Amino acid sequence: MHNELLQQLTPSQKKAVFHVEGPLLVIAGPGSGKTRVITHRIAALIDSGVRANNICAITFTNKAANEMRQRAIALGASAEGPRFGGTQPHISTFHSLCVRILRRYAEQAGINPNFSIYDESDQAGCIKQAVKDCELDTTNFPPVRMLEAISTLKNNLIDVDRLKAQADDFFSKTLAKVYARYQQILAECSALDFDDLLSKTAFLLQGNDEVRSELSNRFKFLLIDEYQDTNRAQYVIAKALVSAHNNICVTGDPDQSIYRWRGADIRNIIEFENDWPNATIVKLEENFRSIANILEVADNLIAANQKRKPKILIPTRPHGEDVRLRCFEDETEEAQGVAEQVKNLVDNGALLREIAVFYRINAMSRTLEEAFILNKIPYQIVRGVEFYSRKEIRDVLAYLKILVNASDETALLRIINAPARGVGKTTIEKVRAYGQSHNISLYEALKKAEHIDSLSKAPKAKIAVFVNMLEQFKKELAGEVAPIIERVFAESGLEKALQAAGADGENALENVNELISAASLYDQQAEQPSLLDYLQQTALFSDVDAYDTAADRVALMTLHTAKGLEFENVFIIGLEDGLLPHERSTNNDEELEEERRLFFVGITRAKQGLYISYARYRKIRGQTLRTIPSQFLYELGADAIDSVKEEQYFYDEADAQTIPDFAPGQLVRHKFFGLGTIKEFVDMGENSIVTVEFKTGQTKTLMLKYACLSKI
DNA sequence: GCGAGTTATGTTTTT
DNA sequence: CATAACTCGC
């Protein structure tokens, strides 16, 4: 590596970069140059004679992987030592890596290498079927809840047999049945869901010595970023991949763990030293990103978390402007306020692409969008999955899936009558019944439709045309993907149907064209383009991946999506009780602390300007409700915040009233919720809090000074 | 078989 | 408020 590249590194960064053999834990606070350390480390390994393709780096998103690959190659290209020389390090997400492993060792894993990957909406169909097949009542066993439970089981590597063995109550036993049926349905479709990708790989590596040893010798150096957000399955995969050498390097920050709900286990990073007793530990505590004011606020906030090792952020940048907190009347004014401040910043030379707005839930983007349109500010909502969940896109992809994987019934059912070709519910049921009684897949049954007695002439003919078309497509599946998509789109009749649909169809047509251009980009970039690979890749495409950092537009995204990114100016909106922390995440301290970390992640994205806001009233599900400021606001430290000093955002005179004593059992009336009974009263003077159980059945915790409760 | 219109229902975060 | 599920008439 060139000297100038090395001079950019601090002593601790260098320590992490040049630690070669053995386990390494890099605890890296926000803005500490963690990504740079990893890319330099990849280059340093290659410099020291390690073959590039013996290195495997795992990132949290595909976008991060792409960026890291480019940077690592750039460093390698400028290196004095051995070059990348045609081979490249494997850099991808856990999920992409698993797809590759499962495809390669499909036989050992007991799966079809042409497996389809099922997303949330595909899963929804399967779980509904499973619940139905188990003859369960969907009110007592909501499919979505069952799916959540199954997902948790898979993330913890509990398979059907193990659950059956340990289930001792009615719910677990029922869940085991649904789980079993759900897995059976997926297997019949040769499909894996997101969790399967991880768990099947983990089980394969755990159970097959040969595969484990082969892969561990292939990847002699493993690097894992964002290790604080790995779950049990990912942990097992990591352990297996380094079983032959222990050359594992993980980087992460316990304070930025925000995926507990997805099975992420913070213990993975906290107990790294126990897992690998001879581990070298490097701490990167200096922050090169944010001005000192922002770091003070972040420090104050995160200090409120009880379950953490104390750690402070060491600023390297001087103080600048204070963090600003603003209160608005309602969500519309808040959005307008953000838009005006954005214009202000731009007038003072800020770049739109260096501005971001974060919120807790996607639904909040709507009001912002309206304000940005009104104020003619270019913006992009960072939520690219939406593209792949559009109807027309899903239709096209379903055609492709069935061509690659004939057992994918979910895909088949989607397109069998799209565009309408007169094959309706009744016909499908008849074919299905035939298939079931002859023990063949739906597609096989369709092929044999002429032998199904219950079908009349017309449907038989229509089915024959459909099956013939698919069989024709199947003959030319090799090579580049874009031409295949074009052909399928045109000949399936989808294109015609959209053309006939007028204005709505026009937009859909554009989307499909965009899909085709994306596919030809894939064709150019892939070493060996194949339809199967393309489908399995696009299934893993996520929202940040579509984020165009070069476009000069304000970025709008959720706090979760903001992870790993940085901006000159950051707005965080909706700092209200129930939103941040979210009401569904306040059941226990762990959840509350994770919400705090989420806010912490948001704050530490900002380099220069940080603007926090909340609204006094907010419309939720069509109802305007009085809000309570988020408890997190009190934790930021009033000294470090502008406008707390100037204006009384925390305490509004207009709403002030003499605060009477409320004892538990007191009957009260609230202007929105009506009659209720006091359950709990916490006397904190003007900040007193009451918990009220309302006649509507809801229980709410309110700040007395805003709640306007009257005694009855 | 199909689509329009109606009614119920349920709301976090994502690879 | 937004969407899914459902009904009904053609």
C-alpha cells in the first residue's frame, strides 16, 4: 500500500489493519473510520501474500458490499505487493453468501439448487395455507403472528423436530404443527424464505464436516461488519467458516444494535472474547464525523441505557452550531418546517444530497413528501424494495421463477391468469385436486389437463395454450437475462394488457422497462449471467441498495435504513412518545433501550447540522391526537441543545394547569379517550405521569400536564 | 369467471 | 386511513 494511504490511519486503526492471524474484535464507535479499516485490512492481507479469493468479507447490505468491493479493489490496484490478479475477495451480505453456498451444496443440504426465494408476501400466502390445512381458526391463530414465531424459531436454529420435542403447552404444540406444514409447503414449492437461507446454511455447516472444512479452507480470512446485529444462525455460520483457522475479524458497536426484533443477539459481540479467548481487541473511539456538539448529545442520550459498557465518543472535530430542537403544531407544520430549513441550508451553500430526514415508521414519509413537492425540493425516498413489490414487476418475475423452478406453485398461481386468459378459481381447484390425488405438482397437473375429466373443453384448451407457451420459453433460458425478460413480457400478453390499460398501464410499462434495463446492467456485471442467479439476487435486493448517493436530492428514510450512512445535515422528526420510542417497543427495558440506540444511530449520522423535532398534535390512522414529547428528549442534555433555552418546548404555558393529585382508582375524563380509571400515578411535579385504563379498553400512559384529565 | 363495490380490520423497524 | 377480504350482479 502507498505511504499516503497509510498516513491517513490512526495508530489504533493501523493496529486493526495489520493484525493478520487470529481472532480480532474491533469495537468501533460511530464515525470512527470502521469501513476504511476493513477495506484497508483486505488490501493489507493481500499485500502480505494472502490470495484475494481466500478472503470473505460480510456486510450488512448489498450496497455496503458493492462499495467495499470497489474501494478494496482501488486499494489493491495501487498496492506495491501482489495484485488482485483476476481473483477477487468474496464480499457480500450473509444472505447472498448463503445463497451461493446453498446452490453449490444443494445436494448436501437436501434442496433443489433452483430454489425460489420467498419474500414476505409469498410467505403470507404459504402461511395462510398452512394455518388452513391445520384446520385452525385464523382469529385465534393469526397467520402473521404464526409467521413471526416461526421466523424467531428459525433465527434461533430450532427446527420442526426440535420444537415438537420441546413443545409442552397448547400454543407451542399448535405452532409446531403449523411450522411443519409451512415447511412442507415451502419444500413442495422448492422455495426458501429469508430465514431459511441462514438456517439451512447453518445446519449444513454444522452437520456436514466435509462441506464445513471445504469452505473454511476456501475462506482463510473472514471479516464481518456490523457484528452487533448478527443472530444465532449467522453466529453459527461464522464459527463454522473459521473452524479451520480462527482468522475471524469482526467489527461493530453494541450501542448501534438495532435489530433485536429480527433475532439479532447482542451477546454475539459482547461475548466474542469468550468465544475466542486469544482475541485481540482494538477500540476505535475517536469520531471523525460529527462536530463535538452532536457527539455530546449522543453521549448524553446513550448514557441512559443501563445495560451497556460505558464508552464515550472522543470528538476530533471542534464545536460548531448547537443541535436544534423544534416543536411544531402538527405533522404538516413539522414537514413544512423541515422543508423551509432545507431551503435555508441550500441557500447557504449546502448540497441536497448531503441532507437527510429520518423517521421511525415509513408511514411518516407521506407528509414530508407533500411538503417537499409543495416547496419544489428534489427528494428521494430510500425504500427501493417497493419497486420489486409492484404488481407488474412481481408478475414478470413470477413468469421467470416458474421457468426456472417448475415446482414454485406460488409463482404459478400468480400468473396462471395474469393476464386474464379465462383460467379462474374453479378450473384451478379442479387441476389442483387432480394433482393432489395423483401426487404431482400443479404444473405437472396442468400439463396433463386434457386427462382431467372434470374439466370441460374450453378450459382445457386455454390451459394447453398457457403450458405450451411456458414450455417454449423454457427452451431458451441460457445466457443473458434481459432478452429473456423482454421476450416473456411481450409473448405472455402482459405487455398488451398493460398497453390496453391506458394511463395506469403506462406507468407499469415504464416500470417493466426499468426492470429490463436493470437486468441488462446485471448481464454486463455478472461474470456469468444466468436467470437463476439473477432471480436469487434480486430477491435479496433491499431498500438502501437502490439509494442513489450521487443524485442531488434530499434523502428520506427510516432510522433503521440510516444505519451506516452519513450526511452533513440530518433531520430527525416525530420525537414523540409512542413513535420514538414506538409504542410496540415499550414492553420491557430491552426494547426501550433498543429504541434509544435507534435514536442514537440517527443522531450520529450527522456531521454538521442536526435538527430534531416533534409535533404537539399528530394524525394517526385518520385521527388527530395530542402527543407527549418523547422521554428521549429529556435525556439529550438541555445544555447542548439550542432552542430549549430560547423557547419552552418542553413545557407549554398554554397547556399548563394546576396539577391535582390523582390516586389510583380515581375516575377521570379525557377529551379524546373518554372515561377511565387511574391505575398509577407517578408524582414528578409538573412532569407527573399517570397510567389510565380507559373504558375503550385502551391503557395509556400520559403526562399529566398535557393530558387535560378532569376528576369525576 | 370477473370486476365493482362494500365491509371489516389492523397498523414498526428489514435481509 | 389503507388495505384485504368479501359479496353480489353480470
